[in-house]
Amino acid sequence: AQKITQTQPGMFVQEKEAVTLDCTYDTSDQSYGLFWYKQPSSGEMIFLIYQGSYDEQNATEGRYSLNFQKARKSANLVISASQLGDSAMYFCAMREARFGNEKLTFGTGTRLTIIP
Amino acid sequence: DSGVTQTPKHLITATGQRVTLRCSPRSGDLSVYWYQQSLDQGLQFLIQYYNGEERAKGNILERFSAQQFPDLHSELNLSSLELGDSALYFCASSVQGLAATEQFFGPGTRLTVL
């Protein structure tokens, strides 16, 4: 079963608008972590934001925020006031609480294109 | 700049050959992870080392091996290369495991097998 699902293969958004990238996950663990990464066309993976399963408040980092709905098992990334430089692939990832195995499991990504 | 370094940036080689990819983690990070990103498989975890010891294995082929040295840098060895091994190989590092709220990636090594 897919552990991380990103249902939007591509999105087009007008510059300066807010955008929400969807991510749902599947785990039976109580303790886990959720990550978002940005991959521009140059290829590097840029860490954006982290949310722990026990964190009561949604994580925020500048223009990025994570809309964490634990009961629905969703961890959507919200980018406010989008900019042309936000055009990239975005990946959601999960780290489950298995000692000795802190790997990240990634979704298939969403390609975001910001339109001027 | 994530602080994770990887060399080389690009590698072009022929089928049947062997290559070594190198990674230096961020200062202070003891865990090193290797991931493969290919068009058909997406981003897949290969292997993790922690302070010199293998910690976890993912979908890593038997033709691939890795190690982490006392200075914490890591090498991923790929042998008997096939066309399908062409991919972007990432190294990532973090502080010790489950408490880590970040996992930083290096710039990647793009391997092309001809």
C-alpha cells in the first residue's frame, strides 16, 4: 500500500496567489514525522518544513506552512503569496518511528508552475 | 547550501563498469542515507549508516554496496552497471535518527550509464 500519496501530478497557480499541495499518508505508528522538500529544475532537494505527529501546532517556516490534520492523515503544504521561484517539484515524505530505520518514504511529487 | 557534499556531480560510464559515489555529511551529523531517484521508481531509500555501522537497508541491489568511514564520510559503490542504474543518487544526513526534525540532502550525483 502506498504510504505517501500526492494526488496532484501538476498544478498551475497565478503569481502572488496562495497554493495548497496535498499529501496524505498511511501509518499505524503513533509517532512519526512528515517532511516537505522542494526540487527545482537544477535537481537539488531543498528541505522546507517538518511536522511531528505529536506537535499540536501546525509547523510554519516563512511563507510555508503545513496544514496537519492527524485524524484525516493529511499533511498539506501551503505556500502563501507564491513567487516565480516557487516553480518546482514538491515532495512529501514520512519518517516512521522504527528505531534503526529513520529513512524517508516519499510521495510521487507535485510539479508546481507559477504563472506570471 | 545544505552542508552535505557529494562528488562527483556528474558521472558518465558504460555498462558493466563500477563507480564510487562519495558523500560528506553535515558537521555533527552521524547518520548518512543514500537515495536513488529515477523516472520509473521515483525517490527510493537505499541504505542508512549511523556512526560507521549499517543501520537500515532498503531496495538496494546486491550489485550496490556502501560504507561509512571513521571520519563519517560515506561511499556508495555501484558495480556491473546496467542502463537502468542511470539515476540521480542523493546522500542525506541528519542527527541521530528519530529525534531529527530535519534531513538534509546533498546536491546529488547524476549517473548516466551508456
